[in-house]
Amino acid sequence: MPRHASHGLHLHPLATISGTYYVRTPRGASSLKFEDPRLASFMAAPPRKPKCRPENQAFVYYPVTAGNVVLFESWLRHEVNANRTDEERVSVSFNFNWF
């Protein structure tokens, strides 16, 4: 991911487990952002406080570190915000399916 590149909110419908291996993550690289899968049920819910508990936040941000692998269920929507560093962020994403 060069400077300003992003990967919009998506899921992996033909997989069971998805993951990413982080090869190079420059200082300041954007986190992996997971969406709360309950959002569709909150249509008429009151607004959330800006500093609410993690389990009440609409998104969870997972910091990325070179050498780490992140695994998650493929139905979980996720995205990567724009790379704001001058260095490229390098990762390898993959899917696994057992059905």
C-alpha cells in the first residue's frame, strides 16, 4: 500500500477464515479496522459516547506490526484506512475455506 492507498470496508463471502500477514509496517501505518457486526440492529439506538467501552464502539482498530498474523472470521467486515506515511506498507492477505 503506497501513500494514500486504502482498502474500503468489505468481507470475504466465499471463505471461512481470513487473515493477513504483515511484512512491513512503517511507523504510523494505519490499523486494521473491524466493524461491529451488530450495527444494523442499532438503527434507532441513542448516540454512543465518544469514549465508550470497547464493546460499545462501532469499530475496533487493531494496530499492525511487521511479523504478525491476524486471523478473523470471513463474514466480519473490515477495512484499512489510507496510508499516510511515505513508506509502503506490505502485507499478504489470504482466505481459507473448509466447506
